[in-house]
Amino acid sequence: MSPSKEEQEYLLLDSCLIEYLLNDHMHDAISLQLDSWYSDIFKPAISEISYSELIDGAKPEKETKVIKLLDDFYSFQLEKRVVKGAGILGSLY
């Protein structure tokens, strides 16, 4: 029996880890590690900021690949102040 959404635990993946998944040389090693962490209770997730970071400025072929990969993950919605702060910080470097 699968846990309810309230009982579900997530591993929040960083944008850099997703980039590694898209890298042909690192994909297999990263996938193997992630697979070892998954279970019926523990699922991968991303934040809306990671979603945005990964498709921002991507060429069409990468954008399609990223969207296909990210659509498999649960996405955490963020409060407006968090997104605003991330946008401000992102423009500083």
C-alpha cells in the first residue's frame, strides 16, 4: 500500500544535481545513487526555482530534455517572497 500525500517524504534535488543528470558522462553514476535513495515512501522533488533555473536560457533541445525530466518530479510551490528573494540573489552573481 502506498503512503498518502501527507505521509510522503521527498528528497529535494538541487539544480546542479539535475544538471549532472543531463550530462552524458555523469548521468549513470548520478542515476545509480538516486535510485539507491528512492523507495515507496521517499520520492524525488524539485522547487519551482530549480525548474526555472534549469530552463532559463536553455537551447530548445535542452529545454525539451529538461522539461521531460523535471515533469517526473514532484514540484514544491514556493511563497512569493522566496521566489522574489531568489530572483534578486540570482541577479547579483
